[in-house]
Amino acid sequence: MSIQTTVLTILTDLTGTDFTQNLDVDLFADGLLDSMGTVQLLLELQDQLAIAVPVSEFERTQWNTPNKIIAQVEELS
């Protein structure tokens, strides 16, 4: 499974929203992710893709859309 597919599946599971048609939606501004959802996202990325992102280094503006999350994960892998 590709990184994009994995990230989108994780986001869909966490939010109940399909992002395949809108990869630039602001997850925080639209209320789709909050601090608990962020922690769950990071844990799922670690479990499924072996990507470790310490919460202390998490910058919301760099992780606020599916496209940005995919880019960050690709950069870290």
C-alpha cells in the first residue's frame, strides 16, 4: 500500500471523512482533527509506516491538510 493510500485510510478512520476528492482541506480549521485526533494520527503513522514524530515537534501548520501530511510522511520515510 502506498504512503498516500495509508495516510488517507488513517485519516478516514479517524474522522469518518473521505478525503480522496479534497486533499487540501484544513483538518483543524474544519474541526476534523483536534489534539486527541492528532495523537491518534501520529500513533497510527508510527504503527503502520514506522514514522516517528514526537508530539513536541509537531507543527500544526505543517500537518493541517492531507496533502501536507502525505508530504511530511514521505520526507520522513
